[in-house]
Amino acid sequence: MVFRFTIHGEQVTISIRPGALSVMFGTHEVLTYDRGGRLWVLTRDGRTYRRGLNGHLLEKYHAGDGLIRRRVSDAEAAELIDSAAARMASLRDALAKEAATRVAANGDGALEELVTLVERASHFDAAAHVADRKIFEQVYDPVGILPPDQYMAVVVQATEGCSFNTCTFCDFYRGRRFRIKSSDEFRVHTRAVRAFLGDSILLRRSIFLGEANALAAPTRRLEAFMQIAREEIGDLPIHAFLDGFTGSKKTASEYARLGMLGLKRVSIGMESGHDPLLAFVEKPSSAADIVATVTELKQAGIAVSVIVLVGLGGDRFAAGHVADTVALLNRLPLGPGDIVYFSTLSERANAPYAAQIRAAGIRPLNDAELRAQRQAIVERLNFGSPGPQIATYDIHEFIY
């Protein structure tokens, strides 16, 4: 549904979608809010700011031949959000008189809905943003990372932390103990998530069962979690992370039971098919584990995404990483609905990997070598047609 107005000499185009309200002021500024009135995306003068439910803002813009991304400071975020709220308040006031006239004359329910959504958005100023962020922190433990196809999921945390938490390249869950919640505790959490989201849930497309390796929980417990998630959040497809070592311990029949409760796709941090490299970075899985896990999931009718870390192991492991990753991917029964993600290794500040490779005399790959490594893997894949989707997993894009 699209509305067009001229307000104070400026062309304003407003679009109402099932999950969001977008307002274009002239040709240089677009504000998008979810149905709960939370700012989601602000685009202004070639720069895009995306707000996560956690209250963080990510700025993106092109400079030269590159794409710049940065986390916006709290002070700058407050200024941006206040300016957006002022814009929406001005729009609200300009629409009020016309809306009252048109609704009274012919019962224009669409315009009445528009006014309601603009009114909600106009109240989302810096103070509301900070208060919303505090509630998020009460409802959630930190949301470390999600697969790119799940950035718009409703995250519900059935577990906390990572079940092994040994990978030297990862710091998302360091210092956090792995714990599986009780069913009662999980229901309290999902209800808190639902209350926090309110109408903002209409923008969300799926349920993500967190955290890092939630499917490590016993199958009976997972069945209860999924039933609760569907009861409290809604009839949405369910996604989750899984590691190959833990995943290989469940059978196709167990996965099929989870599939009947809504499990749609499982994301697996494969990282590499080169077992010596996996051992070097202390990841407790092997190429054989990945084959077993993916085979069981596919036999159960569940889609998978597998994640390859480009650049892992630097120059010392490069040849083995490419050859064995190609061999492993070509062994996997991947097809339509599956995804192969390529994620360029990002050295994390609190992870031991950087010190580990320096001590081992390993040189990180440069940008040209990283691009070449991905290309060397992709061009040797021989999936059937149609095969899985090949996609980029850029962790710098993540914000929840």
C-alpha cells in the first residue's frame, strides 16, 4: 500500500508492508520502522544505518572502491534516532488534519492505519531507544552470531554459550558456560521475547533456536523447546546451529521428529575439510563427522547450510584447506534449499588464533590470496543442477 503526499513543499512517499512502514522524504532520505514502531533502517545521503533489536547501529557506505562498515557510537546513534523521530513527528502532525477529514468522509481505514503507524514511529526517540535496549538486555543473553539467512529471525535462547567453545579463531562465547535451559525456564524466556517484540514480530520471518550449538541438547528436550517456541512465538520455520561432531550422534529418525516440529534448516560450521587444520584450530570435528551429520539431516528432509572459512590456517594450510574442502563439499548430498557459505576469516580481538599463528610462523593470506582461495574452491565444485546456493557470509554485516 503506497501513499504520496506533498508536505511543506517536499514529496513524501509512504509504503506500508506486512511487517514495516517506509517513508521516503524527497529522494535522499528513507526511514523504515517495524510495526512496533522501532526504527529499523535509516538511509540518508548515501549512508545506511541499520538498528538491531539490541540497540546497536551499523553504518554502511561506499568510499572509493570499498564498502565501509562501522558500529555507530551511542552519542551518534542518539542524534540519528532523535532526528528520525522529529521527521516522523512532523509527518504525523501534517497527516493528522487530512486523515481526520478523509476518515470522517469515507471511512478510509488504510489512512487511519497509516496515521497509527506514523504515530508509533514518532515516539521512538533517543530516550525510547535507550529504554528499549535495556529491556533487550533483560530478555536476552548476548546474541553472538547468526547465519545471514537468519538475521531477521526471532531468536529464542534454549541454551547459553557453546557446548565445546575451543575453536581458537572464535571469541563469540568465550568466558560463558554452556547450559541447557529447563523447559519451564525456556517458556518464561520465550514469553518475555514475545512481549518485548510486540507488533515488531511481524517483521520476523523465522525462529532461530539459540545459541551456538543448541541442537546439542537431547532430542526429547529439543522437542519440548520447539513445541514451546511454536506455541509462544508462532507458526514459523525453526533454524539452528549445529557442529559436526555433536550432530553425528543423532540419527535421521531423530532429526525427522524435529523436522515435524518445524525444524527447517540447520547451519553447520564446517570451516574446512582438512582435518589437520581443524585439529590445529582445536575444532572438535572432522570431515567424516560433517559427512555423517549432513547425510542424516538430508535423509530426514531438513535443509542445511555449511560454512567454509576462507583464509583459515594462512599460508601453511592453504593447499590442504582448498583440496580437502573441495573434496568434502563434493561428497555432501547438497541440493536445492541448501546453502554453502563462504566467510572470510576475521581475526577476533579476544580469540587466541592471531597469537597462535604468529607463534607457529604462519602468514595470514592477503586480500588477493583470499579471493583466489575462494575462487579455487568454488570453481572445482561439481554439484548437480539445480545445486545449493553459493553465498557470502560476512560477519561484519551482522547486527541483531
